[in-house]
Amino acid sequence: MGDFASDTLRDTLFAVWAPANTRIPKAESAGIEHYCHILAHPQIVGAHEWPIAIEIAKIMDPAVPDNENQVVHPLFTEVTHKFVISCRRRVGNIDETLFDQAQEDIEDMCVEVVRILKTVYNPLAGTGAFFTARYDWRNNDNFEGVKQELIRTLTFELKEIQSKSTEVFRGNTGVLVFDISATTTDSKPGTDYTYSEAYNVTVSQGYDVVPEIIYDGTSDVGVPVYFSGSFSGSFTADMFAKKSDLNSSTDEALDLIYRLQTNRELAKVVFLHTVSNTEGTPSTFTDSIPLHITNITKTSTIENLVKFTITATITDPTTYTVSA
């Protein structure tokens, strides 16, 4: 995503700009008197100002090292990139039809800006390191001067976690996949299935320790000698309920994945949990987790989305792989 400078964001908007409204194209064309200028800076008041324009300004200067909005922790930093994006549409005159057109134009400009930001930078896109993106619009219309303008201003914030080391893997990029090649169920889907709303994945595993008391003949003190016991492990993952997670007749569906198979045994399911780091060429860390699903919990509260929690017993030690 570059250095998140104003010109980076300007180039992104220009490259993807494609509103349905033909009155606000990004380049001059036949029959269009004015087109939308997308600028990496505010226009100078009183100079030659474009009547239709988007102005982008970053609150901090990325050319200065560490000149960002930061909350510093001992081993990582929360960094917030803040932009001010102004959509401007000059009102030609007080004709009601032209004013209505200008009103429609400015709203369409705002809609297109948000569409592009959500496509490229939003955490939901899964392409960036951001765990929050904030959109805050305000109306700054100016009808007092000679140049009457409709102005909508967006304060746009992107927040990310930056570790001291680029080798550290990021939890917010995790993807949980139902691996059909290693799963043994009565009815598998045709291809691997991705639970794209999965988060808060926890894997705990290890061996029991069995102590045997050996008495010291000289002091009659019981000294424990430790031996390894059986392997055990647990797995939990939260996910928001999607229609595709439930609307299936094969065993990746959340309402089927925990059910007994025809042999009256639990299915052996393998999940692949993959995360990435922030190196120049990012590496991915994949945990292959063999397990029996033992419980599915549905939580539906007034202040949140419907959530499922998967609880499982890990049957064998997980396998770690790291690849570029």
C-alpha cells in the first residue's frame, strides 16, 4: 500500500474512479463541460479553483521518519494514518434544476470515494495490515461567498499494528480453511472451504506429565520423576455467521460439522489456519490442525452480530509450515 501519502491515495482514487454518474468523470470527454479533478492537495483559495474536485491531504507528513499518529507499546506500535478528503462541487447558479444536479453529483462523488476506499484499504478486503478503518463525514457547504459550493469532507483513518520486527506474524490477517485433502467425513465439499469471518483462533496442545515418586534412601524424601503421558489439545475459533457457512449439505457447514458420522463417530476434520508477516516479500505461517469438533455455540446479542464459536479436541500434534 506504499507510504500512505496523499499522492498514493490520489493515484488509487484516480485509477479506480468509475461512478455511474456521467457528469463527474475523471477525464475530459465529449459533451462534458467539467470533469472531476482528483488532487493530492487542497486548492489554493482565490486561485484558479476547479469547480468539481476531490482534495486529499494527509494530516502527518510520511516523508518524516515516524511522523505518524502512534501509541507505542514495548514490542509493537499502533499506527494511525489520517487523511482529510474533501469532495467539492461548485453550484453554477440558483436554478433549481442545476442545484439538484449539483446535489446529486456531490453525493455520487462521496459514494464513489467510499466504494474505492472499501475496495482497496478496508480491513474487510483482506489485502492490508489494517484492523480498523474509520469514516467520518461532515457537511461544509459554503453559500456565503461569491463561489457557492457544496462541500463534503471525510476524515479517513486507517489503524494498523507494527511490530519491531517484520518477521512477526499478524493475527488480524488469519484465514481458516476446511482442508478436504486431509479431512475424513461422510460428505466433503468439492473444494477447500474458507470460513472468511473466522477470528480469535486459539490452539492449545501438549503432553500430560505423569510423576512417579522415588524415595531418597538417605533422607526419606519423595523425589518426583516425570514421565510423558498422553497427548491432548484444544481448539477454539469465533466466527460471524454467514449464509454460506450454514446453507450447505456437506460437512463444512456449521450445523453439520459436529454431527456424528454414519459409523456413529465424530468426523476427523483438518483446519488450515494461515497468517502472514510484514517482510518485503511476506511469509505465510500455516498451522494444519487435525481435530474432532465437540461443540458449536451460537451467541446472538442485541449489540453484536450473530456469532458461532467452534470448540474442538485436537487429535494429533499440529503441523507448522512457513512459506514465502
